[in-house]
Amino acid sequence: MTSFSADPDAGSDDAQQPSMERPDLVFTDAGSPRSASFDDVYFSTDNGYAETDYVFLQGNGLAQRFAQMADHRHFTVAETGFGTGLSALATWDLFEQTAPASARLTFISSERYPLSKHQIQQALQAWPTLSGRVERLVAEYPPRLPGFHLVELSDRVDLLLLFGDVQDTLSDLNARVDAWFLDGFTPSRNPDMWQPPLFQSMARLSHADTTFATFTSASPVRAGLQGAGFTVARRPGFGKKREMLHGHFAGMEGPPRPGLWPQNEWHWPASRITPSNSTAIVVGAGLAGAHTARELAKRGFQVTVLEQADEVAAGASGNLQGAIYARLSHDDTPVNRFYTEALHLSQRRLAFLPESVPHQQCGLLQLNQGNKEARRFNHLHQRNPFAGELADCISPSLASEQAGVVLPSEALFFPDGGWVQPPALVQHQLSHPHIQVRTQHRVTALFQRDDGHWEVRCDTKGGQQTLTASQVILCNAWNAHVLEQSQYLPLKPIGGQVTRIESTPALSDLKAVICSDRYLVPAYDGALSLGASFHVGQTEPALHEQDDIDNLNNAHQRLPELISGGESVRDARAGQRCASPDYFPQVGPLANAEGFASIYQTGLTKRLTHRLPEPPYYQGLWANLAHGSKGLCSIPLASRALAAWINGEPLPVAQSVANHLNPNRFIIRQLIRGQR
């Protein structure tokens, strides 16, 4: 099922980002973790690892199933109750030992009371053989904020943490689960979790080969599973437990039952698209195209990247320095959740970049400029959901200390923020044996053949050329509007110029990125990047001396102690961003716009969405566009989500977030408003 909201900012004035509940954790004399609130243990006091192996790994037959996986196949485990992470680490360990080297694993786990990094380390110290995996988990552990959080444990193993009540998180999950770990505190002490909506969500996310295992044999659990279409069998329990349950899904796949999806949204079925073979053409060799190509190549796709310019990163991705930032607020909206989760992922990836990609994880400061920023900072002062997790509001003196220079105002400080060189990052992402790059290839037309493959027509120096692939992904920003299938997308060009200024004694001490309505990046190769100007509707980027003057004057107004306005300009670069009317990316499948409007106009106006047929998506045609000025933050997660969608993997974002990324949201909003 796919649902869309008529208003992307609905609830932004009232819905605040909720705080995560913290676990009331204690440790027994033997060192085992225990919940004081639920008066229950996180795992067996006899041997938690052995219990996990017996109940969940053996109960689902995972050793055999992992070993029998075909090359480049994907397996999904879903768990109720992440707890200390022991089950996730044990599954990761088994997968690495038994699965083919090209296979992939996603371990999904929901948790209402996330532990801290320190608590996880303390709880798992009894198993030194897992110490390396524990270290990686702790290093990548996300902020304890509600929502979906992608944790990249290795190149082929992902942990998708769903922080929140399991009834809510599973109802917003788009996945095809192969094995369930029904964990969590015992039903008699945690009855809120073991309710019918849990089992109904399990049924929606399962298929004919899905298995489950659980430590409990409580009759309400058995009845709930059977009522949702699972066969249930008993086997001896672990240790002192008399029995446990295991089984498989025998029911029919179908649409979710009423009440399982968020309210006040429109619903209708979405296609589950599986590529007929592993070939893909990515149009555009900027940041979006390079990240998309890399994600597909990691999944075994043979990828051809087509770029109309003479070199990659020729457009807005060609600046020498770019800040990784997002403008977060206290509001609990899909947009804010996306950027929160995207920022954490992009910051973690920044930490692992090789030396060949110039970058610094030097911290980033967003200044309170007053005016439009004052309201946001006032809300964050009243309740900052990111405090101690992602970003802190700090005083002018502390902000100055972090920056290494005198700053005039308080700031929101992101300690893991920083900058990267986009052209080098693009080259790094494209360096994969499954990726072939062809420059001077301007795509002029797309044609879908009867066998479902796409013909991609190009103008080259040698004349016209036609290439074919099963999947085509448009990552060519504003240029996507020239193709017939994507002309309906509302894309907005925004010109901008970055000014590179020579370092001065005052600027040489700058050690963090500073953002206001412009950004200033610490020196690289003796110069600092200052930008960028903002010209909505500018379709042809061109250098203008006035833009350099405006950049310097703006920086002088914001940072009078640091920028005089008379600094020497070394060089400048003009580029063209691409944005949506709502300034949110467009990521997902493309549709036949006329067919879409024809099918849904009556149904939407009469609220008959549950009776409507499948949307007329183009099979194998996708977009990853309109990232605007926040591409370094948004593109990594958006590209992961798109690759997962194409490859039939769990979406690493909530379905409610994916609905806001969907390029077809603008058609839907027009139809809801009665416009054709």
C-alpha cells in the first residue's frame, strides 16, 4: 500500500518531535541487564547468546537458509524489541560465516526504549568474541530520536532501527520479511506490545516462505499468530523455559487491514517492482547519479552512467567544498524526520571517507540570525529533541570556542558535521568494477520496448547512439524536463555562485563550518569557500562579479569580526541547483501522468481510493532529483532508498516519508484540490 498526504507540512505548527522514552536499566550482581520498569531480563541470565542461537537462529533455520542463498540475493530479518542488540549481532555473525560473499542482509528491529551506547557496551561485554561487532554497532548507533534509522554495519549487512512503539513502526514499514524474531519482554509484563495489530502487521509484511520464532508460548501469542495466518508449533524452550513457539506464514498476501496505516492520508496500492535483470542506466554523473550508481553496483547491477558534459561532476556537484547540513526543527513531520535520518547517515559516511577525497569532520555551526531563525531557536530552547544526540544549542562564547573565531550569536552545533569535496566524492562513488561512465552522452529520448526494457537515445560526438537496460534512473536535475516521460515533474532551476576567498590572519583560525543564509567553510588549499548566491529560475549558470560582492557583503553582515568584505577573491564557480516547489527531493518511480490523472481524479474527489486500481507506473523508470542546496545531506539516504525500492529490499525510510519523496505527490495534491 502507498499513501499520500495532501499537505506536506500538515501538523508542523502543532506536532512536536516527541522525546524517546529512556529505559530504566539495572544490572544484576552477575552483570545481566534487567528492566526495572518491566521487572524482566533482556536475555537469559544463564547464557544470552546461547538463548539467541537456540530460539531465533535455530528456530528460523537461518544457518541453512543463509548458506542456500543465491548470489546477490537479499534476506530480511525483523525483530520486535532490539534491546541490547545481541540478536542483531548474533545474526550478523552467522550471516558472515554462512552466506555467499555477494549476499545481503537487512536486520530490522523496533525499540520503544532505546539503550545508550554505554549501556549496550556494558550489557554485551560478557561476549568478547563479539567485541569487534559491538564496537562497530556503537560507532554507528543513531541518535535516539523517533523514526527509522539506517545503520550500515558492513558493506552488505544493514541494521534498520525503528525507534518508537512497535504498533506504529511496523504499520509504517515497507518490507518483505523472511524471518521474524518475536522478542521483547514477556507478554504478562509487556501486554501492550503483544496485541492483534502486531500480528496483523506481521501478516502484511510476510510471504509464503516467512518463518517466525519466539521464546514465549503464551496462549494470547499463539492465538494472535494463528489468527493472522501463521502455523504455530511448540518445541522445548531454552534453559528453564518449558516451551517456545515457531512456525511459518500460511496466509495470503494482501492489502493492509483498516486501521494499520496513519490516519488522515490517502491510500491505494503501489506496484512492487522487481528488475527483470541486473542492468541499469543512470542519467547524470553528479552527486545523485554517482551515489545511485554505486548503490546499484553494490547489489550486482551492471550500471552505465551517461553524462552530457565532458567530465563528471560538471554541474552543481563541481564545487571544491560543500557543507553537509540540514535545517532541523522541533516539528515532527515526515520532512524533518527524513533530514534528521539523512544527516546522521551522511555524517557517518563522512567519517569513513578515504584520504583521496578531501574532507573534514570539523563540526558545523548554524547561527541564530534573528528574524526567521529566532522562532526556530526559541522552540529548540524550550525543547531540543536533538540535544546530546545530534545537535546542541550553545551560547555565543561556546560557539566561538568551537569555531576558533569570534561569533556574534548563539548557534546550533553539530559536532559530527563538516565538509567534503564533491567532485572527488563523485569520482570515489563511481570507482566500482560494475560501473561504466560515458561522458559526452546527452540523453534525448526514452522508449519502452515490449519486453519491458528501455531504449535510451543519446547524442554523442560520433552521432546518435542507443543503449538498453531494464532500469533507467534520472539523476540529471533540471535537464530531466526535456524527456517526455518526466516533463510532468515540477522542477525549479536555482542558479548560485560560490566565491573562493584567500585566507587571512583572522580566517586562518576558523576550524568549523559556519552556516547562516550563506556558508563559510574552513580553508582548503589556502582558500575558503563562501556561498552561495540564490537566483530562482536561472537556467544558464554564469559568473557574475556582483555575486562575489553580495557573498562578501552578506558574510560581513553576519560575521563582522571575521569578514571585512574586502577579502581577495581567488576564483568563483557558478552552478545550477534543482529544487521542487516544496523544496523536498523527488525520489521514486515515475508514472504516466495523463493516465494517473484519468484514473484517480474521480476516486480522489469522492474519497474512493480503496477501490482504485494500481497506479500506472512506468516499469523500471525512476527519478532521484531536486535535492536543492542540501544534496550532500539528502542524496546518500535517498539513493539507498531508491536502490532498495528497485531491488526489492526493505525501504530504509518509513512509508510515510517515502510518500513525501514520491515524485508523483504533486499530481495527487492537484487532484485532491480538484485541479487537472
